[in-house]
Amino acid sequence: MVTVSQLPFFVYGTLLRGERNHDIFLRGRTLSETPAILTGALLYDGPGYPYAVEAPEEGGVVHGTLVTADPAEYTQLLAALDHLEEYTPGNPANLYERVARDVTRLTDATRIRAWVYVAAPAVATELRATGTLINNGNWHPL
């Protein structure tokens, strides 16, 4: 049985295969990487990386990858990703919050609980007001 602390990760930006942080953080630390979607969220463009903003009432979809970490690497990977995303539990200055959400694996439509880094409340409010929405929910840097 997987505990909350052992959840896979849903990534949708610079951690995707072929993007700048994939090899730095994920190469050699994963068991699988499978296409997936997060529903109930909108994707906004950021300064070189995207933000998923939770919006269940708007029915948005964010495209990404479900990453299952090698158990031997899990603790180190979780700490590295928290650092990358500048996430500290309970810190009101966070840009992202790490939350457990259901994502849908596209290979078989299975819903799986995963860690997702979503825009922190203050960031989400600013993005909704002035951000650039990525309508198709699929981030590709220019």
C-alpha cells in the first residue's frame, strides 16, 4: 500500500521529458513516466515555467506526466522537488503548494492520487487577474 508520503508526482512544466529540469531531477530516479491529466485546474504561463491553478468550477485540464519514483530515491527526490518549486510546508511566501490530487493516467484511464505542485493562493489570485492562460492546458516553452 502506498502512503501519502510515497505518492507519485504529476509534472507539467520544466520536469517533463525533454525540458531543462527533467534530466537534472528525474533521470535515474524514476520507475515509470506515463502521460496523464489533471482535471479541475487551469494552466497559466509563468516566467519560464507554468503554474497549474486549481479551478474545479471551470473544468479545466492540465496535461503532464505521472512520475513514479524509485523507492530508494523517493525521500531525496521529494526534498529536491520541494526545493526546486520553492515549497516549504506552511510558508505563506510559497510560489507553489504541494497537494495530493487525483490525476488520470492516459494509457488506461486509471485515476491515481499524486503530488501536484499548484500555484499558491496569492499567486493563483494574481494569475487569474492578470496572467496568460494556456487554453489547451499543455505547456511548451517558446
